[in-house]
Amino acid sequence: MANVLWMHGGACNGNTQSFLNAEEPTAVDLVTDFGIRLLYHHSLSMEFGNQVHQMLDSILAGAIPLDIFVFEGTVIRGPNGTGHYDMFLDRPKKDWVWELAHMAQYVVAIGDCACWGGIPATKPNPSESVGLQYLKGEKGGFLGADFRSKAGLPVINIPGCPAHPDWVTQILVAVATGRAEDVMLDELQRPQTFFKTFTQTGCTRVQYFEWKEPVEEFGQGTRKGCLFYEQGCRGPLTHSPCNRILWNRQSSKTRAGMPCVGCTEPQFPFFDLAPGTVFKTQKVLGAIPKEVPQGTDPLSYSVHAAVARAAAPKWAKEDMFVP
Ligand code: SF4
Ligand code: SF4
């Protein structure tokens, strides 16, 4: 049996909504089949007020073991570092987070806000929001760069805006069943099994990416073409399995004609880096995408693109639908 406590800070609750849509395994499976005991969840639990206070006090006193501390949303430190913008049970929530994280065997950050600060931490960041162990791409965050949970791991980051539900349930099952050491983390503390590949992997438009055939207009649905050249798709720049583990087991944004906006990366929503990037590809010299796929340089990419476009076969330009 693994005790799980799930709290949320500065958040829209989207990761909880996403979590409830999990299918492999479902949220209920966690309890019935995988030995997870949910001590408290801000939206799902019946307990409130003094009942929660007593339970948290028991955890901090060591009377109730805390196996997994899940946090959704930012840690709000404002105003002026007091945390008074986000109070919980008569204390700044940030103080609860600090103490609970240090009592937990494992700490799991769900969604961009908990991982990196997300949208609330975007400048000017009036709530002084921060992620658990990062602020955007900078390591440290609320708990500090050297933080390790009792089991010796840093915060396990499962980013996304929101995170895909199956990423969440599969990692919780792995940790709860004693396989946390198998969860290999990348340099941003994300499980490699989900975040080693690019969003583009598995996209049904990838042949049009190769032949540099763009979708000309926003909202062409499944009509032919790649969303990278005109619509600002960040599929070749973003690490996620959105085209391997489909959303609702049905589709993905890019399959449905919606550009990837890079929501699993620390700099999301990219307002600091490139204003206007969303849904519009920024160009150099009017033709070359300003941001080229990772692993290429702009010059060799532009040469390759020109050759590929000239050599594109007839079918790549035909007006047809792709599944
Ligand atoms: S639509 Fe996006 S993810 Fe799909 S092939 Fe084009 S750039 Fe890659
Ligand atoms: S396709 Fe891109 S923006 Fe959409 S959920 Fe996946 S990583 Fe996020």
C-alpha cells in the first residue's frame, strides 16, 4: 500500500481533470489494483478543514508515512515572499509544501506549473510563482537544486499543459509498486520513457514535413501538409509522446490540424522568447523558419529545405486528406 497525498497550488486544476480521463490504467485502477491509498486530494476527497489539518499534522509528525507527494500548480510565494496570496489551513501553502516534500519518499510534479512555473510564472509573474525544482529552464525552483526526497530522488517532473493522464497514472503505478528506480529521468527530470522523443514522432503529417509542404491556412483539419512552415508547429522542437500515446486514445493536436505549441518544455508559453510565435512561424529572410528542428543549423536546414521542396513528388502537393 502506497500513501499518496495530492495538493495543488497556483493552478487551473486542468491536470486533475486530465488525470480523471486516464485509461491505462484508470484513476480508479490505481486504488483497486495498484495499492494506492489516496490520503487527500483537493477535488476528490470528502475530508476538509480540521480533518485535513489533523491528517497533515500526523504526516509531519511521522505518524502517517507519506510515500508519494503529488503537487499540481505553482508554488505561490507572493506578496514579497510571504506566500499570503495562497493560504491553506491557516498557513501559507508554500510552508505546507516545503514540509510535506521533505517528509515524502517521492515527490512528483504534475503539469507545467508544478514543474517549471508554467503560465503563472511568466513575466511579470505577480504571484511570484515558481515550480517545485525549476523556474522555467533554470534549476532550483522552490525546493532548491539539491533537493532529494527521502528515497534519494529529485522531483519527478511530468510536464504538460495539462499532462496526458496516462503519463501520470503510469508513473504513479511505477513508483507505488517499487519500480521508481526504473523511471529513468532526463536532464530536466522528466521520465525518459515519455519525453525522450519529439512530438513529431508518429505525426501523420511527417511525410509533408520531409517534402516541405505546408498547410497554408490555419484550421485545415486533416487536409494535407505540415504545420511547421506557416502555423508555428513546435513538433520538431518539443519532447512529448503526443503522437505515440494518443489523447483520448484517438488523436493528437497535430493529427487533427492543430499546431503543437510546445507545452511540455520549460519555456512554454514562449512569450519571453519569441512574441507572436504561437500559430505563426517566425521567419528569417522571409522564408526560413527562425527556429529549425533540434539538431540542425539554420544554414544547412535552409539548403536542405530548398532541395526537398524542389524535389517534392506530385502526391505531396495533391489536395487529399490524411487520416
Ligand atoms: S505537423 Fe508538426 S509534428 Fe506534424 S510533421 Fe509537421 S512539424 Fe512535425
Ligand atoms: S502536441 Fe504539443 S502542445 Fe499539444 S499536448 Fe502535445 S506537447 Fe503539448
